[in-house]
Amino acid sequence: MRDDDSYCERPFPGPTFAEVVARRISRRAVLRGGLAASAAFATVSPAALLAGCGEKDAAPADHGTGVAFAELAHGVDETVHVAEGYDVDVLIRWGDPVLPGAPAFDPAAQTEGAQAMQFGYNNDFIGFVALGGQADHGLLCVNHEYVSPEIMFPAIPEGLDEVARTAALKQQAAVEMAAMGGSVLEVRRKDGKWSVVPDSRYARRITVTTPMALSGPAAGHALMKTAADPDGKTVLGTLNDCAGGMTPWGTYLMAEENFHKYFGGNLPENDPRRASYFRYSIPGGGSWSVLDPRFDAAHEPNEPFRFGWVVEVNPFDPASTPVKRTALGRFCHEGAESIVNKDGRVVVYMGDDSRFEYLYRFVSDGKVDADSREANAGLLDKGTLSVARFNDDGTLAWLPLVHGRHGLDAAHGFDSQAQVLIDARRAGDVLGATPLDRPEDVEPNPKTGKVYMMLTNNPQRGAPGYPPPSGPDPRADNTAGQIIEIAPDGNDHAADTARWELLVLCGDPTREAVGASWNPATSANGWFSSPDNCAIDPSGNLWVATDQGGAWAYNSGLPDPETQAGTLPAGATADGLWYLKTEGEGRGTGRMFFRCPVGAELTGPRFAPDGEALFLSVQHPGDSDSSKWPAFDRPSTFADPATRWPDFKPDMPPRPSVVVITKKGGGRIGSA
Ligand code: FEO
Ligand code: CA
Ligand code: CA
């Protein structure tokens, strides 16, 4: 997602609603003011916060070792780069066929019908599930998070009359809805090269209009009922699916992130639902109500409660109905990766990617049946959702979101467990969860049992009226982000407690004001800013993808973009993928492996089960933040984009694409 989508409007104890509104209006001033706070904090040594960094025991032989490749350099240009000795191939691009009979891609005249059969826009999460137990044949499950209309469509002509302009907006909205959701692709490796199997019986497109079921405690609650669905158990489509997850039984979890952005209109002043709307930044100013009135909150006030969930999809059956699993809570979900706990239950870790939001964990009541996918079908409907409180002493407490306990009752506006889940953010507020610097992807490492949480950034940290630096969020005006390592007590992912450590404080370690902290072995290309997605390879190594958003051109961690206009500071780089060592002497050392084209963010890293292929989502290449690239230096549009990657043809706009990385001559990605 773009960084500017995550601005926090939420009131903390202290400021009034009017103050919050005033603050929003003076946002730029707040960002500048943060500079002083950041400099003051730099007097505290970040190294002191990195308990254990560089002081770990030697790594076990089967993980954290054996990664060796010639590091890539920071930089920015029109195309992708990978470390020497590796190939990068485009697997599928926006507009390529997914369903049998999909028409050829015509970007100048895209239609809803064509788009619904073709690969969608802004590919994000990638899941892989093997077919027939083979590492070279499987299903790729890919989210399409959002759309970038300014570079995917020709501009709507000026001077149209009202009727013609409305028709054009409707046509565009219909294509946008068909371009989002997800794709299921059958992929195969032959002679060392991966390709999409044409006309596969597994091929599927999921969009904003695909019928879905609601299940779990919130299904059927009064807030889930609409005119179109008086039972509150069926909903059309999914919105803004970002990082997600694959379950141990091979289903695909789509996680709905910034769903609020798609709703316009508002409730009357005295409507009791306004408190919940406000806590979820609804309405977010969407324009789709021109086509479908359910996206107008004034017309259908309960529709926004039916988004913000985790959706489970059976990728083996393209006719199956996706299910929104409400037991996993409603928030701006980022990531839903899981692990089978030592007692056999499944544990799902989930971030809520907005500034000052929380980390969540779901523990199923039932145990995973390793022999039958069908037997696990309802496992995500019954269990306990908890939210994390990080204590400054390095301990972490999981606080259960259970109706009737610890204030989650009628006195705080919760009528049932359903409402606790629908208003999970408000429930976390009541329990005293720790507000974090934008929790993005969270992944358990099955080799070590440790869990890695990416905190991408938070320039509002420490600003007047907002929470000060503390614990896992130690820097004010934090533009660079940090990575937290969590070790469940007793290696029990269902335990009430865990311990946490800062693994790295991101940003340029050579600039003192940034307050970054890396292992000293990290090179000038090994540090990064704004960790977003991550992946654990089959050997247990951690790989981190970045999303610096519009800050890419100054995101060495320097807080003031204005002073950097027109030039790129040393160290500026497009987003990419880094290996980050977590064990042994080199713990906290980064190494750059892959780099995106200008304006793109890297998402969805996923290793094939044998570790010999790495699938990556290159999202929004040539997006408008490309204007900060001095070599382009103007708005990037469909007619005049900053890059035309990956086709580089004059009539082809930039196309979000999934690429696959392989090692020349074969072998595990990263291996010596
Ligand atoms: Fe969609 Fe939080 O990135
Ligand atoms: Ca993301
Ligand atoms: Ca991930």
C-alpha cells in the first residue's frame, strides 16, 4: 500500500475530536515538527535497545547459515535487478490470461469482462501449494491489493458533459472492481523455467463481486445485515487484500487491509455506529458508489462492517465459495501466516497496518488434521483472538478478546462476542494493547519457533497528542521502521506470554540522527527502510521486502523531504528484497538481493518448497511517487509513465507482475 494511506485519525486520551481534525489539516506542519523530537531521541543509544544483537550463540547448522551471494547495490532506474548469478523472469503480468478464453490485453480499451478473466492489478501476497507433492508443480495464490488509475487507464477526457463523464467513471469503476481480489494459477517448472499452465482447471479470478459466505461468531449479527442480505451471512467480494497466508492444510487466506478507502457517504450525526466508523476511518472517500450504491455508507450503512476480515479460499476447487472467517477479527489486516503449535492447534499471526494499531493472534480450539483438508474446514471458526501488549522489560502478554471479560461488555458498548470481533480495534483499546508503528507482515519461523514482525514506519510517533516512543517503537518521527523478534514462552504459540527483542532499527546507519542500528557487518547496500513483507526460506532464513512509499527518495531515515527536493541523497534506493541474518554472530546483518523498478514496491515473497525458486510481486511500477526520481521529475501517468517495465513497448503502460528468481545452474536461492 502507499504510505499516505495509513495516516492515523484516531484520538488518543487527551486530544479532543476538534484537535484531531485540526491536526489532520496541519499534517505537513506536524511532520516537520517531528524533526526536533527525533533529534532529541537520538541521544539515547539505540544499541542499548538491541538486547542480544551480535551476542547470540552460534547458529544451529541447519538454519541461519549458508547464505552467500554477491550483494546488489542501492539505486533506482526503470527496471528490476537481482544479485549476480541469478535469473529473473516475468511469470505473469497485469492483463495476461488467467481463465480459458480470456481476451488479449488492450490497455487502451480495457473492459470489465476482459479484466475479470485476466490477471488483476497490483499483485501482492503470493502463496504456493504443491500439487501431487511435487516442488516443481503447484498452485500460486496471488492477491490483487488495489488499483492505480492514473497509470492504468487513459485519462478521462476533459470537457465531457455530466452524462458522458458519469458513464466513463462507471466503466472505470467496473474495471477496477474486476482488477482487484485474487488469482489462482497453476504453475509448473520445466527444464528449469517456470510458467503458468494455460487453461488450467484450477484457474480462478476472485473479484469485488464474487459471492462469499460469512462464518464464525459475527455472521448474522445485526451489524452484518443489509438490504441485499437480510441474514447477514452472504457478501459480495473482498477489498484491498494485501499480505495474506497459507494454512497448514493448503487453503489461501486473503487478508482485507484498507477496506475503509472504498466507502463514501456518512452516517447521520446521532447514529450510534459512528464511534465504530471513526475508529476504522470510515468513510474513506471512495468513489465506487457511482456504480454500486452499497459503497455509499449513507445508503447502506452496514456494508463496511462486512469487510476487514480474513477470507479463506480453497484453491483446489474454483467453484468453492470463499468464506470470511470472522473469528479472526475485523481490522486492516496485513498478513495471516500460521504455524501448527506443538499441541496440534493452528495459530495465526496478524498485523493491523495503520499507525498506532495492534498485533493480533488467533489460536484455534480444534487441532489440525494432517490427513484431511476437509476436516480442517471449520477450524478458523472457533478459537480465541488475542491482542498483544509489549512491556518495556521485554515481556509480551497476549490479551484475549472475549466478550464479558476485562471490560469487553455492555458498559463499553459490546453486546456480544460478535461485536467484540467486529470492533476488534475498540476491544484492543479497552484491554490496553500496545499501539505499534504500523504492524505489517508477521511470520513464524517453523525452524526456530520465533516470530518476526515488520513495523514499517510511523512519522506521527511522538508528535503532540500521539503516543511517545517506547518499547518496540523506540523512535519518534519514525520514517524507517524496525523489525521485532518474538519468542513464545516455552516455544508454545498458544502461551499467554512471550519475550520480544528489537532485531534491527532500520534506516541509514551512517546518519546519527536516524538512530538506526544494524550489525556492524552490514554494508552500505545492506541496510533498508520500511520493512513490509517477509518470507522464511525452507532453511529458516529471513528475507525482507520493503515499502518506502512516497518516502523512497529520502528514506535513509532523514525526516524532512523538502530539503531533498530535486536530488537523491546518498543511499536512496528503490524498494527491494534483503536477506537479514537472525542467528549467530552476524545477527542483524542485511544484504540486498533484488531491486524494483522506479515507483514500485516489493511484496509477496514466497519460496518454492525446495527453495530453488523465489516468487516476487512487483507492485505499482511507475507509480506517481516516481516524480521524485530526478531522471523523470514529473507526474507519472498512463500517457507518460516513469517506466514501461516489463514490456518497454511504447503502447504498453507499466504492468504489475509476478517474477520468479532462479539460480543460474540450479540450487537453493541464496546458497553458496
Ligand atoms: Fe498493503 Fe500494509 O501494505
Ligand atoms: Ca504490505
Ligand atoms: Ca509474508
